[in-house]
Amino acid sequence: MENIRELFQVMTRRFGLLNKNCCSAGGCDISLIQSHILYEIDHQHKPSMQQIADPLGTDITTFSRQVQSLVKMNLVKKTPDPDDRRFSILSLTTEGKFIATTIDQQMNAFLNEVFSHMNEFEKETVIRSIKLLNNAMAKSNVCCGTISG
Amino acid sequence: MENIRELFQVMTRRFGLLNKNCCSAGGCDISLIQSHILYEIDHQHKPSMQQIADPLGTDITTFSRQVQSLVKMNLVKKTPDPDDRRFSILSLTTEGKFIATTIDQQMNAFLNEVFSHMNEFEKETVIRSIKLLNNAMAKSNVCCGTISG
DNA sequence: TTTTAATACTTGCAAAATACAAGTAAAGGG
DNA sequence: CCCTTTACTTGTATTTTGCAAGTATTAAAA
């Protein structure tokens, strides 16, 4: 049997490069980490700083400064939580939302192009498999504990 | 239909964190990029600098310095190609090979743990799907051109 | 054969990313 | 009212990064 890790390594590296390319294409020009931050803010409900920093695996101090630059670029807004003002609630500005959406569309376009090399059955199988995988990883306690989805 | 990118994003982020953890566990303590470099050298036949830098998506100058530190750490060896001395052929030292193998085993152990949350049929389906995906990505010309596997 | 161009890689430098330690500010006990 | 905890920010020093410009080697052209 082949090395399972190898399959994953190839797949995730390709997807990582895809992600990297999509940051600096079509109107947006942000770094990969910044793209990840926008994505994560967009997908969580009224997230705090730590709630975004955790799944990205970056130190909170590094994250704090990254958010500062995104705020300066007018892509992210930081609002103190009225219930507990220690928390900063992160949200996307209109411009930030636009960039996040643009990247998302680009990524999906690329992925659809990839899926165009398969038949419909294969495509369905692959998508179902990734869901299975995500569920299994969520159940696993040995790794990747803090990532939702 | 759900957002395909979202499925990929969750999966690859988890795998990325896994990769990150495995670098600095069980005897080895190297950075994520260094781990990727060791992996890539281990999987290519007499690779040159550029041949490793390309699939990792890092600038050749950054890569050059990373290799320098790996050579200093006695994990990588750099040999001038006798046929064309502009090329440096990269190889793992015994110690480098050991670390690469250790990381590989750890990754596979983690992945097997993940697969333990599925039945045999699901596992087979998932593995087949990832192969399908890798083949489709290899065929795609819009992205990730330089990655072998 | 000399010159020119191309390739593979390396260094200079300046900017960005990173993380530890130490700080501030707010909330919750005791 | 103090003391602790939590959420986040700044000080500082190190590391990483990549463009520009360099060296060294090969290939091609004059």
C-alpha cells in the first residue's frame, strides 16, 4: 500500500499554492496569512481575536499585529464586545468582504476547473470523501483540535 | 450545494497544523519549511536547488539560505553536479534521512488514527478520491503546475 | 577564439513576520 | 478593595522573506 501521507502532502501543497496565487490576483494583493484571516472572520459568528488566531495556528501577538495592518488597510473592523470589553469582535468591512468574496470565487473557479477533469460520479465521490475526512479529523483528539468545520 | 472551497480549506488547514506539530516532536525540532524541504529532497531523484524550491513555492534566494542552515545542521548535503557544475544536487544525510523518516512515521500514525474513525470501505473510498483529485490537479493547467506526484 | 547571453545559484539589504517577555485594561472573585 | 484571571497590546530581538545585484559555469554567437 502506498504512503497515505504522500497523497495528502501532494494534495495540500497544491491547494496551498492555489491559495497563495489567489491572494495576489484580480484586484486583491494581500499575503497568504491575511487571506486566511479574512476567510476565517468571514466564516465565524462574531469572532474574537483568539477565536481566529487559534485555528490559524499563529501566536496571538503576531496575529494582533496582522489584524492591525488589516484594519489600517480598511479590510477588517475591530469592535469592543459590549458585554465584555476585553474582547474585540472582528468583522469584515465592505471592502474586506469584497476581497474575501473575490478570493472565494477564484478558488472555486479553479476547483471547478480541476473537477472538470472528472465525471459527475467521481466528483460526488471526492466531495463526499472530503466530508468524511473532515468529520473523522474533527473526531480525532490527537491533532488539529481547535479547528471548526 | 455547499462551497467546495470550504471543504478543502478545512481539510488542508488541519493537515497543515498536523505537519507543523510533527516538525517539533519526537526528537526533531525543525521549522515547517525545513520539514517540507527534507520531504521533497527525500522524494525526488537527485534534485537540484530549483527543483525543490519550485514545488514549495518559495523564492530561490530564501530557499538557498534555508538549505544553508540545513547543511549546517548536518541534515542535507549539497554536491556539485559533475556534468554541469552550476547545479547543486541535494541529498539527505543519514541524520536528515532519519528525521524525515521520523516525521513521516508520525504523520502516518496521526493519519491512521484519523482513519480509525471510518470503516474500511470509507477509508478505501477516501484514499481513492484523493488519488483522483491529485490526478485531476496534475491535469489542470490553471494552477499548481510545477508539483509532481 | 573571443564575446555575448543564458542559467544556476549566492549575497546585500531592507522590509516583513515571528514570538517571548512584559505591559495595559477589563472582569470576576474573595 | 485587593488579587487573580482573561484578552489583548507593545518592547525588543530574532528569523524569514524577496528584490536587486552579484558570482560562477555553460552554451551560443560572432
